[in-house]
Amino acid sequence: MSVRSLYLFEPLPSSTNGLGLTGTGFIVANNGTNYLITNWHVLSGREWPNTNSEDSKGSFPTNVVIFFNSKILGKWIPIPEPLYDTNGVPLWLEDQTGGTNVDVVALPLTFHDDRVEIYPLDLNLANVDMRLSPAMSVSIIGFPNNLSNPGEFPIWKTGNIATDPDIDYKGKPIILVGVFVRKGMSGSPVIARTIGGYMSKAGNLNIVPGITDDFLGIFSAYQQDNEIAIIWKARAIS
């Protein structure tokens, strides 16, 4: 799972010293196209949901540099992808009601580089017959404050489900997780991982050799005062 989280860097036009915004993303394959999945606020460079610029000078990124795994595991290749077409229209796909309503986007990838190895995240992992409940451990896999281990392997931050997973938080496909996170993890995949087995939704114990991952969704925002992470459920990506 670690190879699926990708470090994102967005240079800012206003910067003269190479500074920019950072985040996390992962790849989903659909109908022969690879999409970078991350947050709307990561690619737009705007705070969510108030749409203010995340740059103190009011600058917005025009491309994102994605650090892909190379064919040699443990090495990475940075590849830029444009965020807008020649008319200034965003190239990413977002919810029909707009990015300020659902903080999830999909950017179709256009590059072709034989040096790169793509590890798509299978959205079917969201359909694992695993019973999820409050207090269950889950992991957010990304790059807090640009921290990685080593090279561009992500950091796993583990917390606990804080709301009933079957109930949408405030009417949106959101689940809350109690965990301490930092900037740079926006766009991280969130999973529940068990080893040796898990309880099914019907209450049966499934004994499964090895590791089972249940994909919950994508980390979006953090309520620092409450140490609560906002996770958009997997169906928001679908």
C-alpha cells in the first residue's frame, strides 16, 4: 500500500526560491485512463471550503509535480502535469456541484514514460465485507509536513474511527477519524488494515491469511482543536 501514496509538489508562480504547495495523491485506473486522485483544495491552491488562496501572495499553481515510483523500487521520478488547458479551464474532474461542495478531484494523466511504474489503488477495496465501527483503527497514508520514509515512501498515521461509518456526517459522504495529522497529508488514502481475519458485516468471523485492507476514502481536512480528520468516503471518488 505504501507505493500507492504519491508525493505532490506544486510550484507557485509568485515564488522566486522554489517554494510551493505540497500534498498527497494516489492513482485510480478507469476505462484505460490513469487518474490522479487528490483533494480539490490541493490542485486549486485554494482553502476548502472558503476558496481563499493558500499562498500568502495570492498565487495559484498551474501544474503539479507528481513523484512516481520508478521501475526500480525505492527510486522516484518527478513528472509535471498541467492543471489547466490553454483557455484556463481546469483539467481535473470534480463533483457536478463544484469543488467547494466535495473536496475530491480526479486529474487525467497525460504523460507516457517507460521509466515509471504505476500502482493503481483498486476502488473495489471499498467493497470488502468488513464491519467498520467507532473506535476501530484506521491509517492515513501520506506526507505530513513533507516527511517521508525514506526517499518518497509515505508515513502511516493511525487513528480511530470517530463517527458511525454507515451514517453520513452532516448529510455528506464523510466519516470522521480521531487522529493527529499535519499539512501535506491532504489527498491521502485511508484504510482499515487487519491481519489474520476480520468480522464481516453480518457478524461472522472471516479467517484470512495475511493482510486485508478495506479502503475507506480520502483525507481532506483537519479540525485541529478537536484532533478530528475529515475523510470523504470512497463513493465520493466513484
